[in-house]
Amino acid sequence: MASLLLGTVLLSPAVFADTAAVTPATAPAAIISAPLKSCNIYSSRAAKAAQNTADRQVKIDTRRANQLSKLNINRAANDKKLADSRLNADQKRAGAIAKLEGKATTDAEKAAITAFQTSVTQAVAARRAAIDAAIAAYRSGLDQALASRTSTVGQTTTDYRNAAQAAYAKAFSDCAANVDKKTVRANLNAALKAARAAFAANRQTIAKLQVSISPLAKTRQQAIAAAEAAFKTAVSSARTALMAAFPAKTITTK
């Protein structure tokens, strides 16, 4: 599961490294419709970059949605598997109790079976509640980690887009003001390079998803292990009390 989740919200630097992320909706009107023919190169580059970025973002969003869908499908499958396992256990336990009842010949033995059944039923309910809570806490934590990472990556991407947009706007403005072309290009390239560097640096500060998942998984496993241990202790105690009521008989309570 971890490998699937790790791919859910990762963004490749290549997505934005080669293009300036200026969207048609936010690009300055002056860039899109440059009045000076010599400056149209910047509007053309901005439009092309915007389209490339938009296309790549659609692919990223689609891949993320598909991965989240698979995550939910896996959760549903695990829930069904757990429910089926519990139903099977309930049926086996009912059969074992029925066999015990068939061996009871005295009121004391019948009362011991009833007490045993009550204790085991309570132990089962407690174990299931603890396991369900552990699973729910893990899933909630995972969902929050995914949402937080997606939000952080989104903000980093937005910052890059804004920086690239400003770089193209400045290039067009300088071009229209008859600033030396070499200077305009040099300034634009420097601004885009700085924007890409900032994007890469910010991306490096985003914690790997596995860093968030590992403690969640560990806490879940510890909770489940504790629930299993408590269950075994309760059942062992109940079995001891039951066996005491059948001193001369062999009783199987598993």
C-alpha cells in the first residue's frame, strides 16, 4: 500500500522545469495580445508554456484521482475480508459452544458454559472495537497526510506559476519599453531559472509521504497487537474457569 500511496501526490520537477507555468486565465492581457510585433515572442512562449503546463496538470490530477480511487477500492476489499473473517469466526464459535452444551449434564456445567460464552463474547467485542478504532485512526491520519501534502505541493506549484508569470510580464514590459533585447532575454532566463530553483528547493522541504505513514502504521500495529493480547488473556481466563466445572471431562474450547 505504501508504494501506491507514495505515488499519489508526487510531482516531478520535469513537470514545470522546461516551461513557464502561466495559465491563459491568469496571464496578463498585455502578454497575450502584445501590440508590438517584436515583443510577440514572449506572448507566444507564455501561451505555449501555459498550455503545456495545463496539459501536464490534467495528467497529474487524473493519475492522483485514479490512485485515490484504487486506495478506496482496496479499503473496501479489506473491510469485506475482515467482515467475512469475523462472520466465519462467529459461526465456528457458535458451533463450539453447541458442542459444549451437548456435554453439559449438570446445572453447574451449564452455568459454566453460559459464563464462558458471555466472557468470550465480551472479549471478541472488545478486540473488534479496538481493531476497528486502530484501522479508523490509521486511515484518518493517512487521509490527513495526503491532503496536507497535496495542499503543500499545490502551494509550491502556485508560487512557481506566479513567479514565471511575473517573469514573462516583466520581459514583455521591458521589451515594449525598448530595453536592449539581450538584457530582456538575460533577465527573463535568470528569473525563470530562479523560479525553477525555488520550486526545487521548496519541493525538497516537503516531507516524504513514507515519513508520515510509518508512525501511523506502527501505532496501528501496536494497537492491534495489544487488542490481540488482551483477547487471549480474557479467553484463557474464561477457559480456565470453564475447565474447572468439568474436572473429569476433556473439553476443547478453541
